Amino acid sequence: METITITTEYIQLQDLMKLASMVSTGGEAKQLIQDGQVLVNGEPCLQRGRKLRPGDAVSYQNRTCTPAYAD
């Protein structure tokens, strides 16, 4: 599992996908999320603005990443 460092309380799903280079644009993230292709904690998530915090896992294709607070 890949860790993505964040400096805020949470990060939105579409922003995490862009930061992790899972997608190249917000529009691409929006489409994949609306199509149910993105899993959050093992469940399909249709909310592109879902707030993610450390401990949440985002999966798309064969990649999984999780946000973590900067030390």
C-alpha cells in the first residue's frame, strides 16, 4: 500500500487520486468515481468529494493508497 502524505485534516477522494497520480485530471477522477470503479475501504464509492483521513484506503485498478499526516 502506498502512503500519500497530507498536511490538512482530510483530503477529498478526487484530490487524493490526482496527488497519487492514479489519474491525470479531476475530470478523469470524476468519471471513474461516478462509474463505481474506485473503492474506498473495499466498497465502491460514488462521492468524489468524500473526505479521506489516515486509515482510509483507496483502490483503483491494481493500486491502493492511503493518506497519512506529515510528521
